[in-house]
Amino acid sequence: MKNLYDVLGVSKSASDTEVKSAYRKLARKYHPDLNKDDKSAAEKFKEVSSAYEILGDKEKRKKYDAGEIDDQGKPTGFGAGFGGGENPFGGGSYRTYSSQNPFGDGGFDFSSIFGDDIMSAFSGATRGRSRARSNPFSSAQTKGQDISYSLDVDFLDVAKGAEKKVNINGKNVNVKIPAGFEDGQTLRLKGMGGASMSGGENGDVLITVHVLPHPYFKLDGKNLLLDLPISIKEAVLGAKITVPTLSGKVKISVPPYSSSGEKLRLKGKGINSKTGVGDEIITLKIMAPQEHNKILEQVLTEMGDVPQRNFS
């Protein structure tokens, strides 16, 4: 059994902030996009992400420290064997358990589950039907149990939209993850869960998606965010700089005398979803030289002071 604290390189007494910081550092180091020729890095990235899935959650971390769950997030005591199964996502990281829909009535509702394509709608919509509970003394038909999974998905797959093949009960189902899908949202496969014990409808399969961090991109709704480091020279004189986008690299113009924090917008370079197209928003970050530069120091010393603050 792995020690998750050792995986992240932190002590058991580490704060939540220290755990998060360690995870981000390792995620950047082993991210598959930065280590395309290193298969071991991809495995290490999955291991680090799985460790943070538990240690980054206060409740899960508490249970792990108490020995109630193992390094895979599975119960260690009585009932540990319930709700398990083979990983239907192949090499992806996942957890599985049975419940009476722990996600409530939200989630994705798929109207077709056996075809190649599955129609979906964003989670959070309120469903107008009640959840029946099993009652051995009642003759009413009750719904079968829902089965829940957790699936790690690469940032770029979520940003562009992707299709994942899932094997559930021996059937391969193509699940579409819409572009712009947010971390923690849930996909719902209607009728793919447990069978009803009283002849009612089957339960659903609920897949909670965890978006893996990207080395430099972030999402804000349909907009793609990018911090762009620039030198003092580029900020003062202006510059032509090549930046990444979802559709490839493009060259942008940094205006002369730009300030740190100023934003440039690439129209239509964000998320292309059914509800519209977002932009890529670039935030300028002026970086001072890492080494002493006597010429720069001399110029700045001779330059007259210009008031930058107006505190009252």
C-alpha cells in the first residue's frame, strides 16, 4: 500500500495549502504534455493526481488518516468489497461505489445509451421526479441503485471536447464530454446502473469528471486564460510574441509601455461550445531580470521619477 503523503512529498502534518502547492509542483513536472517521450512520467502524473484526489479533500483525508479508506479511496473495514469492479475507463484513474444517487437530481441526462453517440445536457438541471427508496414491505416498484465513478480527464480534452469509451456491464459506450466541461461536474448514463429488485426502472451511472491541471492554461467559463511573462524591454518598447492557443500558435503584438496586469484578447480563441465561442485572454506579467544588469540599473537611476501612487 502506497503512502500518499510520500507520493506528494509532504509530511502527514502538512497544511492543506502545502499539500495543494506540492501537488501543483509535481503536476507541472510530470504533465504528459511536457513529457511526451517519457511513459514513466505519465504514470507518475496519474499517481500524483490520485494521491491529491484524497489528500486534497478534507473529508477523504480525514478518513485516510483514520485508516477508514486505503490509498485508492476504498473502505478498509467491513463492506470494503462492495461497489467495486474492474476499471471501465482503461488506464484512467477512477473510483466506484453504489448509492442512492449521492449527487441528487443534478448531473447529465443521456437520452440514448446504447448508440455510438450519447446526447447530454449540462449538470445542475433540476429533475421533476422523485427518488423511490427500497422497501421490502411495499409492493411499489422502486428504482435500482445508481453507480458512481470518478474519471480524470486531460485539460485539453475538456477544453476541446472529447469522447471516452466506457465499458459498463460488458457494453462499450461512447461518452461525450462537452467542450468547456467544468471540474467536478457529473455525467449521467440513464438506466445503466443497478437493476431494480421490484421490477422498476434501472438506476443510472454517474461519472464525476476531474479536470487535470494544465501547465499554463486555465478556464473561465468559455474563456481561456493565459499568463504571459514579458521582459522590461518588451514592456517598454513593445514586442511581437508567439503564444499558444487551442488551435495552434499565433503571434501577438504587445503595445509599447504596457503595464503588468494589462490584458490582451484573442477573439474566438476560447472554448467553442453549443452556447457560443469564448476568447483567449492574455494577462501580461512583467518579469525583472534574474541577473544584475549594470546598464539597466544606470538607465533607471538617471531616469526621472514619475509618480505611480496616489494614496490619500
